Amino acid sequence: MSLKNGGTFARHNTLARRDFLKIMGLAGACHALDSRAASGAEAGAAKARRPNIVLVVADDLGYADLGVQGCKDIPTPNIDSIAQNGVRFTNGYVSCPVCSPTRAGLMTGRYQQRFGHEFNPGPAEAAVAEFGLPLTEVTLAERLKTLGYATGMFGKWHLGYRPEMHPQKRGFDEFYGFLGGAHDYLNAAGDKSNPVLRGTERVPEVDYTTDVFAREAVAFIDRHRDEAFFVYLPFNAVHLPLEALDKYKSRFAAIEDKKRHVYAAMLSAMDDGVGQVLAKLRERGLEENTMVFFISDNGGPTPQTTSSNQPLRGYKGQVLEGGIRVPFFVQWKGHIPAGKVDGRPVVSLDIHPTALAVAGAASQESGLDGVSLLPLLTQEKDGAPHESLFWRFGEQSAVRVGDWKLLQQKEGAPQLYNLAEDIGEAKDLAGANPDKVKELQSAYDGWNAKNIPALWKAGRPGKDGRKRLLKTLSSAEPDTESAE
Ligand SMILES: [Ca+2]
């Protein structure tokens, strides 16, 4: 795709949003339309205000872990329904193959390497002292809050432990969840170094975390049903540790493999939770006024959890497709097509500008790397939203331009694949296509020139982190980069 096409898309993007707002009757003083004070039928009130945004993020869910993505032994009807009622992107990517950097990109709409958020921080007990989403960056929650949204977050933060990094300092009115990267599900209140918090207060008793995060999100929707809201629901499911309630495990008595059995139960619990959120939107007549996103934060770590990235090669922690291509669904009843499968490459960075466009933000923010997907979703625009997509994760890097992908793993020579013909990245075409290698390398170098060095490295805690690590070594099992 040429630069010219990219420019056309950007212009069309702006036009489409303006037209869309006109249609919605939202152009101009949207804020005045906030219907908190309005009474009467809920559905009627919902029509006269900015659309809600619900962003559900699964943790370490593989590309093929959902029914609609090909999973055969674990039914996920509720998550599947988002794809069935909306658009399923089959080339949907995240900007990193591990947790925290993906979330940094997701919240900011910018490649996280632009601001040094390239790595995970290490486990909560020994997090790198420098860790946290830099305060130079503006989150989606902050931008939506400025537009008058009620903002709530329920689940895993993983963007900083320091007080100034707390979700409620980064745009969220309400927070129920934990600050770290991994968490117990069954004895959730027992984790003293990474407690479950309501706001900044430790919660003394916590149910199965997947259940409770969904319950909190549902309660938030109920409380804020008469105003525009943004719900960020990043489950820690289906990340390690493998822990599930008997009521979920009993659904999978036929699965003999012990890991798979618990994994199925954890995924089923999350599917129930998503179902409860969708049911609440339906009950309150908000489906047509709410855009719902569903993604995973990185690919599945198959050996650890039995997650599947088929037919992709590679796992969490790698820039092979299995690490970065994820389930990516968007639903907005009555506004975007139902049951559409879209093969155009999109990336998690696009969610931020898409949400702002849906919210009717007056102008596009500068400095974003993501683009609004609204013109794709409303079918007003053909063509790809991105000329190219990029990944950098320490010694690993990758670039995708059209169907071509050039990638550099930790060791070895750069590899070139044609994803249209070889989704499993099995046939390295680098030797036969030196010009293509050069072209993609040049695109990567241009992108990378605007990045900065990583502000911290996982597994190398700063002075404070080292102290904490030594203190907790007897009780803690340090996570590896890929396990976190
Ligand atoms: Ca993850």
C-alpha cells in the first residue's frame, strides 16, 4: 500500500466521523446532551448522549482459544457473540507479545517504544523502581473523562505501582483490581505485595477474581447507566496460575488433561463474566449506544497453560504471529455490521482513537500511532488503515507491510514471510527476496528512529527493587519474562 493511500484514508477518517456525528445528532455541544438529569425511558435517554465504550481485555488468551476462532472443547458463547454481533478482525494485533507494554500502547494509542515502556517490570515483589506508564503520556480514560465520561476500571493494571501511577491518577474515576502483573484467583485477598484494591484501599475478602471483576463492572454500568461511561475490564484470566472454582471445573469433566481441565474452567468463567456485562447492557437498553471491544493482551503461552495459537507459529513473548496476533472483536449494534469477518491488519493502538471518534471528540489527537477504525467498521472505507505495523521487544523486532513480514528473533538472521500464503511462518523467503528484505528493513529503521531506549529492563530491578527482591526471595517465586 502506498503512502498516498494512507493519506486518503486519514482524510476519509475525519470526514466519516463528521458525517457520523451529524447522523447521530452529536455534532456541536455534545456535552450538553449528557442525559444524567434526563428521566424517562432508558433507551430514549441513551440515544441522546455520547456512546459508551466497553473495553474487555483477556490476559494471555491464544488466537485459537475461542469458539469463533476455532476452539472445539471450550465453549465461549458470550465472547463469541461479540464477534457474531459485530466485526471480527482476523489480522488483529497487539503492539507487544507481553502484558505491560501492550497495555501501555493500548491506553495511549502510541507505540510504547516512543516513551520507553518496552518491557515488563518484573514481579510485584521486585518491580523495577523506574517502572510505570510515563506521566508524559495521556491515557484513553483521561481523554474520555475530559469529554464527560464516567470512567471505571476493573482488573489488572500493570502500568505502575507508585501513587502517581495509580489508575485513579490516570483518568479512572473508579478502580477495583490490582496493580501487578499476575494474581491468585482463589486466595485473591492473600497476596500482600499485590493486593486487590478498591480505589487505594486493600479489600480484605475477595471472591474468585474473574467473577468479582465482572460483577464490579456490571455494578458500575448499572450505577452510570444514565450517563456516558467507559468501562475498562482487563481480566487476569487466563494468565497463570491455573486456578478455578469447582463450579466451573465441573463443566469440563470430560477433559482429562489436568492443565487443560483447569484452563477450560478459567476461560469458561471469563466467558460467563463477559456474558453478564453484555446482559446488563441489553437489560438497560444500551446495546445500540455502546461500542464493545474484546482483545487479548498477547498470544498464548501454550506449554504453561495449554492455550492455542493455531494455526500461528510461536507464543507469548515472541514476535512470531503466535505472540502478537490475537482475537480482536468489535460490536456496536445497529451501527456496524454483524457477523463480518475483516482480514485487514489492525492493532490494539487503534482502539484509543476509535473510541475517541465514537465519543465524538472534536479533533484527532496528534502523536497517536493508532488510527480510528470507525470508517472500516461502518464500511465507509475500503483499503488498509495501516501502511505498516511494527514491533520491537528487546532483541526481537518485526515489521509487517501488506502481506509481507520481516522479523528478527533473539538469534539468527532476519526472516521474511508472506503471511497471505504462509500464515504459519514456515517458509523463510529472505534469501530469495533481498529487495523485499531491504524495503521492510528500511521501513522498520524509519519507525525505529523515532523510538527511545527502554526506560527499564525486566529482571533487572533497580536499587529499591533489589532490596524488595532480597526481602521476599524466601516466599516469592520470581516470574520469568514470559510467565508474567
Ligand atoms: Ca498477558
